[in-house]
Amino acid sequence: MFRFLMLLIILFIIHSSWPFIEKQIDQTQLKKGMDHVSTEITQLKDNPEVKTWITSFYDGVQQTLKQLGGQLKELPIKPQQDEGKKEDKVELQVPTTQVFSIHNVELGEPKEEIEKQVGAAKRTSLNEYQTNWYSYHDNYQNFFMVMYDEKNQAAALYTDQDLIASKNGIKLGSGKEEVRTKLGKPLTKMQKGLIFYQLNENDDYDLFLLDQQYVTVFYDKHENNTVTAIQIISKQLEQKKQDIYPKPNTALKEGFEYQLFDLTNAARVNHKLPTLTWDQHVRETARKHSTDMAVNQYFDHTNLEGQSPFDRMKEDQIFFHLAGENLAYGQFSSIFAHEGLMNSLGHRENILKNGYEYLGVGVAFNHESQPYFTENFYAK
């Protein structure tokens, strides 16, 4: 009986581990591309016949163990986010003094008053303005971020959720042409001290100067070029930032990492997907790849030693049945990196893939202070 039980358990382990074993056998398939491998694994994992076989097998082993006085722990399936819980929708008001408000907050409002309405920040992290983003949300619902000045008054705002209100009717989902008709021609350059920086023509976003505020309106190419997010920065705060790229330090690296993680989860909530769990282990894998790219001046999922993202994860003892990687380079901040990734179909699919459970983000800067972002997603 004991031998029979051990045989059952061995068969169960082999079958459960087959996606991983199969990937090791066929390394050439791995190197064909991240999306292809992820799709194959997802199809295997979600195959109803496989699920039925595993469930039936598990029940049989459980029954056998009970007869012997033992019991297996439940299958290690991560519980899904309770999608039945819906956050109360914020009743948005037309801003009283400014063109835009976010979560009914306008620039200049005191931190004390804001937190009376929304509670304490869930995270505080350094940003490219050498101040902090304060992130407010309830499990990433009603997500927005605020920067405060030395008087603890709101000096910058950001959201990618339905929290945008304006005097002219622009809101989340408004079309690009409507935005340009109502706000005018976007800026093509920005002055920093005595230097004018030419802004790249980019269909992903428009920059406007309105009432002493720099307003960046981001568009979603995959949703008919409609408004997907907005960032508002006071002109005074913007002018304090002397360079396009910030001077890097450890705190800024960590700030960019956590901000990109939060932005990814906020986007998943927008699309009714479960949020991801921060993973410190895979963050180190991501950091090493960003550092390698920054130091050796390349930009690729395959490193100079020919290793794929999956090879690097395996080398770091990260075990997965589904994994993927997103890369970004040269954006001004995590916000611009995230919005760019959402407008790139393959990267967007990674951000919005339902099977992932964990995410680690690693950032490094090159000698010109340009950031490299690596996102490593996986599921056990």
C-alpha cells in the first residue's frame, strides 16, 4: 500500500511539473519569444481536461491518505481577488478655480484636508522632482497620487482612473481631438533655466501649459486614442527641476520601482483583473538586468551572454509555470514608462495577463541619468 501511495504522489509531482520540464527539454521554443512561451503555458494551464484530471487525481490521493489516517494540504492555488467588492464611485465635482481636478483635489489644497477625505497614503516614494509621490487607493481602486510642496500643499497630481473632472468636460475616455479642440495646440518645447528642450512628437500624450500648470494628457492607442491618464504639475515645481533626467540615487531607484509596480496594479484594477503581489526575489533579477543594460549600453530581453528572461529567473532559483518580462528605457519617469508600455501591444498583454501572480521591478541609470526599467512577471 505504501509503495502504491508513493507511486501516486510521484506521478502527481511529475504531472504538475510537466510545463516546467517541457520548457527545459525544448530550449529552442523558449528563445522564440516571451509572448509565444507564455501563450503555450497559459493554454496548458487553462486546459479543462488537464484541470479535471488533476482534480480527480488529487481527490483519489486524498481519499487514500485519509484511509491511512493522513491528509494532504489543499492544492497551492492562490485565491483570486474578490471581484464582487466594488469601491464606491467618487462623485466628481467640477473644479472651482482650476481647469482640472483629480478625486476632487486641485493644486494648492492642503495635505491635511486631502487626507481627511481619503485617509493616509498607502505609499510614499521619491520621484524625479526630488520630492515624494503619495499614493492613495483602496486595493488600487480610486487610485491617484499627490506631490506636496514645502507648505504641504498639493503641487502635482496623477491618476489613470475615472477621477478626472474639468471645467470643459474633458474626462477619462474623452477623445484626443476633443482635448486638442478644447485645450489648444500642445507644447513642442519646454524651457529649463536658459535652455529650451525640444519635445518629441509623440502620439501617446500631449503637454499643455494651463493656468501656471503643466498638464500632460495620456492617450490609449488601443482604445481609440482616448484619455487614459492625466498628470498635473505646478509650473513652480517644474521649474525647480533643472534637467530633463533626474540625478540618480538609491532612493530614486526604489521610488521608480515601487511607482511602476503601483501603476501596473492600478491598470489591472481598471480592467477588472486581480492585483499582483510584490516579489523581492524577482526584483533582484530585474535589477541585475537593468544594470547590465545600463552599464553595457544595450536594450534587449536577451543579454550579452545569450540568456533569456527565463534563463535569468531560473539562474536565480525562481520557479514558475508562467513568466514574462517588460522593458522600457529613456522615459522621464515611471509614469511615462508605464503609459508607453500600455500603448505597446505585447507589453500591454503582459501587464493585463490574468495568470500572473507576482511582479518585481528593477531600475538602473546609465551615465546620462537615463533610466532602464525591467518588469518581471510570474506565477508559481
